[in-house]
Amino acid sequence: MSLPEIFVIGGGGHAKVLVGALKRAGRTPAGITDADQAHHGGRLLGVPVVGGDAAVERLSPDAVLLVNGLGSTGRPVARAALFNRFHARGFRFFTVIDTTALVSEEVALGDGAQVLAGAILQPGVRLGPNSVANTGARIEHDAVAGAHVHVAPGAVVLGGVVIEDMVHVGAGAVLRQGVRVGTGAVIGAGAVVVADVPPGAVVAGVPARPLHE
Ligand code: JB3
């Protein structure tokens, strides 16, 4: 029996990284959709941009697997909305693991989680549905991330950290052992988080302190 075809939803920078990872894993996508008509008919790493999301919505949810191609640089609202919209219609999301990532034993990955090039997930880690461990992110033993979390490139999440849903951990940030980051919080790039972060807070700096949005 042949494997279901994969479609990537969104055709920008994050999607390009995902297409590269999928190709390395031997699962070249059948197509990409993009909201911007200017991309339609083009190609991303050789994969055709077949149209808008209607091109996938008219397919049977049982026949295809989706990959969320939207990235995020702050609270991942659009990325979460896209996942929820397609999930509500019965579509399933493929879990992307780059061939160069290290996913240890006793790691649990949610539906549509994405573990990108060089990322390391140590034993006991949980990464929830639609969450991303981006390039070179390191998530240490027993750290837990909820749904729609983005751990950006090079961030380091130390042992036993708890990251609630919809959190953005900026590039190169460090989260000290055991801290808890509340739902919807944003950690700035390069921040060093040494204490719990309340839900919805935006923090940056060394040590990380609240910013006003
Ligand atoms: O820094 C890194 C390593 N990656 C960043 C990533 C995490 O976030 C990257 O540099 C970008 O800052 C961002 O990536 P993303 O989301 O791919 O951004 P961008 O390159 O601007 O592309 C977004 C694409 O999604 C655009 O082509 C939009 O037209 C398209 N888009 C937006 N909403 C959508 C939708 N496409 C579809 N199919 N459906 C939508 O609802």
C-alpha cells in the first residue's frame, strides 16, 4: 500500500525548511498551498505550489497528510489557527523529524510536531501537537512543551522545564532547569530565563525581565 501524499500548507521560509527535511526523509511533498496568488504555479525546492488552501480542502482528509508550513516569530497565533482549522475538518498532520535531529528514547511527539535539523530532544521530553523544535534547538531531559509551542533555532530548554501552550521561545534563549513558562508567553531572542514566566508575559534580556508589548 502506498503512503498518503503530503501537502505543505504555506509556502514561505518555514515551509522551505520543512520541504528540505521531508525530502531528506524520503517523503517529498506532492504539493504546497499558499495564500498569496503570486506564488501559485511556482516551485519551492522543486515542489509545486498548487494553489490556495481550497486545493487541499477539496481532497478527502483520509487520503492526505498535512504539514503546517507557517512559522512564527512571536506568539504563534496564525500557525495555531491554521492547524485547528484543518484539524476540525478531519485532516491529520504529519510529524516531521529531520534525519539529522536526535530524538531520544521515551520522547513523545504530538500530532504534527516538527523536529528540525540538528535539534536534540533528550529522554523524557514531550513536545505537543503542532509544536516546533527548530534548527539546533536543545530540549533536555523531562522538559515538557504543550501545543503550538515554537522553540526557535538554537534555544536551550534545560531539564524539567514546563512550557505551556502557545509559547514562543526566541532564538538562542536559555530556560533554566525547572522553570515554568505560562500559556501564550513570549521569550525574546537571547533571553536567559531564571524564574517562572506568567501566562501572556513578554520577557527579554539577561536575566529575562518583563517587557510591555
Ligand atoms: O527564522 C527562521 C529560521 N524561520 C522563520 C520562521 C520560524 O517564521 C522565518 O524566517 C519567518 O520569519 C517565518 O516563516 P514563515 O511563516 O514561513 O514566513 P514567510 O516566509 O513570511 O512565509 C509565510 C507564507 O505563508 C507566505 O507565503 C504567506 O502567503 C503564506 N500564508 C499565510 N497564511 C498562508 C496562509 N498560506 C496558506 N496556504 N494558508 C494560510 O492561511
